[in-house]
Amino acid sequence: MSYDVAAVRARFPALKAGFAHFDGPGGTQTPLPVIDAIAGALANPLANRGGNTAGERNAEKIVTDARQAMADLLGAPATGIVFGRSATQLAYDFSRTLAKTWGPGDEVVVTRLDHDSNIRPWIQAAEQAGATVRWADFDPATGELSPDAIRAVLSDRTRLVAITAASNLLGTRPPIAEISRSVHEAGALLYVDGVHYTAHASVDIERMGADFFACSPYKFLGPHMGVLASRPELLETLRPDKLLASTNAVPERFEFGTLPYELLAGTRAAVDFLADLGPRKGERRERLLAAFTTLEEHEDSLRLRIEKGLAAFDRITVHSRAAERTPTLLLTIEGHSTADAYSFLAERGIDAPAGSFYAIEASRRLGLGDTGGLRVGLAPYNNTEDVDRLLQGLSDFMA
């Protein structure tokens, strides 16, 4: 199926402002169906979930529909979908819950490739439990995080490994399925940060071997919230702190307070929008798998166009070099500040931000300190004109 990027772009009101958006890794623009779903939820009666009033029934349907949509997106059971304010909040919640079973002598593994939201919650929880933190490193020359690097820090005392499915700084996609086998052989659990990954590739948490998989809808055209997927039977074994009157049912026992119904409606609409990017036949899960195949082809073609253009600039270093990666590039420019490049491009309607983007450990490992570099990330609405504007803008900046 050919990808009609013009038709896709027409459904994003924000693009009318004329900017070329390469800031998708920090949050994508929002299509009309998502905006309409959020407004529709608020325009109709709403109440706490139940079955008596129209408001109660609307709320119940919104939650049920959103759980099923995220289950279809992630290849998970709907009863294993947990909603939260953000992926960071979910990581903190689950780290505190899991750490209740840790003690001195236990070990937790984190990696230097990860966003800090999948590092610091685990370090802090381990410290409070008296457990030991072990670090897995990536190769700064290639950006690769190998299974051997994980195996080297596993032991029979490992309780959990926290790892990214795709680096938000470099785009590196570690081989999670192979890593998960080693983690499970060691008797540990695997917590996967899929925030950056989910925007660019189809997810199957069972095939991936993730015990927990977190993502953020606002990175894949939806509203600002977080989602975690797990096996219901695993969630049943966990006892989070919660209010006395709140339900003990799974997955609701992990959801504190009233859910943001309008955001859940938008999340369901975002999943449906993604499903419609491919052939519009079959069940939603089937359509999503086909759509991501089409989307990956589109984004990869643009990434290759960018990389070919960047090769002509001898003062630009591309740090994103892993064999498997998302369409996300980290650049530095010899003799120039990437913060200055960011400002220069922004003045010309090109959004390509600079920084370490909370991947502080990865930025430091690359020798870039906390400054990081210029990050160029693609989204479903980018086109060749965007790419050409970016390359011309960089040329003008270095002139």
C-alpha cells in the first residue's frame, strides 16, 4: 500500500502554521479525530463509572474502549492495561510496589542508554530497599546495547532489569526478545520503556518478552498520559499502596483516583488513526500491524534522505549509528553550539530541538555532557519538503 502523506497531513490542524516538525520524539502533533474525540467526551454527560445514568455509562464505555484499543496496539490483554498520568509516574508507582519485595543482597539492573524515567525510579527504590544497582553499558561508538552487556551484569540475585525498547536520544533499538530470555533465565522481571518505540514500530509484548511495557500516547498522536501493559496474572501478585475504599480489582488497583475520561477517549482515537494508516480491512490489531509496516517504510525513506543529505556536511557528526534504530538522529556540529542551531532553525519554521532530553546518562556516555545535541525525529506527517527545509536550514546555519 502506498502512503498518502498529503492526506495524512491534511488531518493535522497544527501543520497549517507552516512549521516543519522534527520534534516528534518529544511529543507529536494531534490529528483532528483525536481532538474531536476529546471534545466529544467532554460535550456529553460524564460521571464516575457505573451503569445507571448516561454519564456513568459514557465513562464506563470510554474506559473499556480505551483499554481494548491499547490492548490491540500492544498485543496485550485488555485486563493488563493500566492507565496513569505519564510513563514516568507509572515507573515510580511500579518501582515502589515491586521494591516491597526487595532487600539487601538483591540486585536491580539499569542501562546507560535509557531515559532517566527508566533509571532514577529504580535506583531510588533500590536504595530505599537496601538493594544493589548494577549498570549495563552501551557502545558509544555504535550506539548499540548488546545482550552480552546485559548478561554481564545478571546474577541469581537480580530481581529486575529496566531497559528501553528504543533510545529517545539515539533511536537505538536493542534486541529486547533476546535480552528478555537471559533476564528470565536469571529469574528476574523485565520492565521495558516503550515510549519512543511505540511511535515507530508494532508492539507485541508477549513476543518481546516484556513483563511490563510502558508507553505514552502523546508520542503517537494522542493526548498526554501514560499506559502500562502487563500480564493480568502478574499484576494480581502486586500490592500497590492505595485508598481503603478503592477497588482491589486488576488493573484498577493501580489507577489512583478518577481517570481522565477525555484523554482516554483521545487515546482510543489515536490508536484508530494509526490503524487507518494502512489497509482498512480486518480487525484493528491486524490493521495496526499492516499500518506500522507502511509507516516504517515511509519514515525510513525520509531518514535515509536526511542521512544522505547530512553526509555532505563534513562538520556534522551523526551519533545515531545502531543497525536497528528508529528514524531519530542525534547531531553535533563542529565549531557550533547545537542550542544556537536549534534557535536558528526555529526562526525559520523548523522545529528540531537541542538537548539531552532526559537521557542524561546516554548523553554523558557519548561525551556530550548534559548538553546533548540536535535531535531530528520523524513522525507520520513528515514529508520530503520538511527534510529539504531541514537540510537547507543546516547549510545556512553553517555558512
